[in-house]
Amino acid sequence: MKKHYSISKDSQRNHREVHTMGCKYQPDIYHREYLGFFSSSDEAAAEATQKHGQACMCKYCCSGQVEDLQL
Ligand SMILES: [Zn+2]
């Protein structure tokens, strides 16, 4: 099932985290960016990494994927 994903924008810490829309741990609307519609959190994280250089996945909403995807 495809889901919408967003990414947090935290320029101060340069820490970006991928969330599904609806995750209660995602930041408020001013601190997140719409990422797109993906069939898995891996795809969303790959897109986020391509756009922003690094991203990690929310451990609460991204299906148990907790590894950092820092390249
Ligand atoms: Zn989340």
C-alpha cells in the first residue's frame, strides 16, 4: 500500500527524518516538507537522501527500519 511521506526540516541540527503522513512524531506543518507518495519507507528515504544528502527514518512509523541512511 502506498503512503504519503514527509521529511522534517531541522536546519539547525541538520537532522532530517522521514515520516509517514499522520505519524504523531512528525513535526508541525512549518517544520516539515512534503516528500511524495511511495510504496515503502525505503523508497521515501532514498528520495530524501537524494534531495537532502542525508535522512533517517522515523523509528515509530517507518516499519521498524531504524538504521541511519547517512551517505
Ligand atoms: Zn514518524
